[in-house]
Amino acid sequence: MTMMSVADRIIVPLDVSTEVEAIALISALPKVTFWKVGLELFVSTGATILQTLKDREKQIFLDLKFHDIPNTVAGACRAAARYGVDLVTIHATAGRQALQAAREALQEGAESAGQPAPKLIAITLLTSLTSRDLAFDLKIPLELPEYALQMALLARESGLDGAVCSPQEVEQLRRVCGSEFLLVCPGVRPTWAEAGDQRRAMTPASALRTGADYLVIGRPITASADPTAAFDRICGELELSEIA
């Protein structure tokens, strides 16, 4: 992976419901270079917010977590590629055919729009879920780390660029999937922030040390009384830990 500053490795979610709120947050955090647009904001604003981010020369993680039959996810990915975003997500549990169809459609959509193809990364298991949820609610007999690994391997075998995983699974996924496989980690919380609904969390320094490429850090920054100070504090702690 190309060497980047620690600031460039932090993806901040625009987890708000209106374009006005999103623009206010973007303006309040000018040092943030990579923003995540999820379901709530995209359903509210459509592609308008993506163009706003492009106009400000920001990188975009379009986190819509596609999960459908192959033809449907292919159509969605073909359309998403035209926006010029940098990362797109799909659930690994959509299956091999859907993953391959999504990958091919991203390439087609990007080429037709004259855009670079986004990186396609697979959701292994939502970080809000625990081993108990996996066993008792989803009736999956595998241990959680093994399940996450199998989903990541399915993504790699299907030609995807990487996976979204808890930082607790990063070390194993990095070792097995290789250095070029992109690992994006939500569930990252500084020691001074509340865990919220993240059940498999880790500090930013620990997550990067175990092999994460990008960290998705939301509420410790965006819900802070001073988002800029919170972002600077996280970057400072990472620099002091010599992760950069």
C-alpha cells in the first residue's frame, strides 16, 4: 500500500440525514480527506452529496452494502461506478456469482463514464454482531473469526479488492489474504470515546498496527463537542505511536 499520512487513513462517516447537515460537517472538518456516505444520507440526498464531495476533491466511500441477486447488484454497481467514488461495499453473503457480477459491472460502469473503477470491498460480518448473535440468531456454526476469514477469502477468490472487517479480525485476514488485500475497519474507538453499538472494537493505533489500511471513525469525531479537536487528537495519538 502506498504510504499515506495518518489523516488520509481515517474515513469519517457522514451519518446525518440531510444535505445541509452533511455540508456543515464537511466544512467543520476541512482536514478530513475521506468521507463515508451510507444508506441514510444517500437515500435522503441521492447523488447530490457525492457531487458536493467531488467538487471539494474528497475521496468517497459509498457504503450502501449491496446484497441482492447477481443481476440486481450488477446494475447497482454499474450505476455507482459512474459517480467517480473510490470504495463501494457489497455483502460477501450475496454469494460468489453476485460478487463477480458486481466486480465486472463496476469496471463496465467506470469505463463508460470515463472514471477510474472504484475498489469493491466485501462486508464480512457487521461489527455490531457478536459470536452469540452468529451462533444463536443466525444459526451459523463457525466461530466468528473463522466465519469472517471465510467471507474474506470468498471475496478475494471472486476478484474483489478487499473487505470490511472488525479490527479484531484484521491480523488473521492480513496474514491469510496478503498485503495487497484492502482491509477497512469500522469498530475503531479511541480509549477516551464510548463504544456505542460497536461490539468488536479496538483503538486506532492497535487497528493500524495489526494491519488495517483504513479506519472508519465516526461518533468519537462527529458527535464530539469539537469535531476538529477530536480528529486532531486521534491523528496526534497515531503519530505519537509511530504508526505513520
